[in-house]
Amino acid sequence: MSAILKGSRILLGAQDVFWEKEGAFTGEISASMLISAGCRFVIIGHSERRQFFGETDETVNKKMRHAFRESLTPIMCIGETESQREAGETFSVLDKQIQVGLKNTISDDLNDLVIAYEPVWAIGTGKTATKEQAQETHRFIRNRIEESFGKSIARSIRILYGGSVKPDNISELMAMSDINGALVGGASLKPDTFSQIIHYKKQV
């Protein structure tokens, strides 16, 4: 795949990485393996990794710091469950995920950081946050980054929305000032649908 993509504007990424450089960790994937395969990005802390494979904010932090050391660009996934949103805990959950996930990182590392906001209640359910809900949450994330790491990093950081992104909602989501892109799941498996998302028409 990396050979096919060479010279194009498409960059290769992976869905996970282990936090140790090497060793007897059967079944895990090291950063060096990903880099040798041509990867530039790696998703860390995806909601399904948290839900089904025991990923925690602490293990996310280990993987984040290792990705930075190995010059991989991490896409750190954060998001609340439906019960947490209904309980009014969205911002406190995101705050903890950000603070623990980025603990002991340095500002220079964060220049290329990508954060993906995944409302867990909207993944694979057909539900989607309204553009106002998504913008409000993305603004909170950006403000939290600014408080911890400064205005320059907060402005440069890319914050993606991931939660049942479809052709019929991509334009309004991308029109929001703090949404910088989309983390597309199921829709990316359907070429026609994914093509429509990629070629959405920007709202004036």
C-alpha cells in the first residue's frame, strides 16, 4: 500500500501501536514495524480499543509518548459514552482524557498532534452530534489545549470529528470553525459514500 501511495497526497496510518520499542510482547505492533511499512500516522485510544481491549487513559499516554519519540504522528481519540453525556459529564470526561493522555509530553511534540473527538454514543448507531454540539465540544477541547500548552499549539492542532460522518452531514460539520476534519469509520468502507465525503462542497 505504501508503494502505491508514494508520491500522492494520501498518507498511510495504522490503527494501534504498542508503547515499548521492542521485546517479547506477542501480538503487539511496534512503532518501528509501522514505520518500516510506510506509516506516518497512528490512531491511539480509539473507542473500540477502550471498550473491548482494556485501553485506559494511562495506556493511551504511554502509546502517545512512544509515538512522539518514534516520530509517528498520533491521532488521539477521546469521547464520552451516552450515559456520561446524559449525566452531564461530557466535559469532565474529555478533560481527564486530554490531561492524562498528554501527561509528560512536551510542547514541541504537540505541533503535529491530531485529536479525534468521538462521541461514543454516535459511533455505528446512526446518531450524530448536531453541528452545534460538535462545535461546542471541539471549542472546549481547543480551549483546554490552550490552557495547558499555549495559544500557538491550540491554534495549530487539528481536531477531527468522528461519529457517523455521512455525505449528508459532512458539509455542515466542516463549516464549524473548530472542526478541522473527520475520522470516518463505516462510511469509509463504501467507495461511493466515502468519495462523496471527501469531495463535499464547502458551505459559503
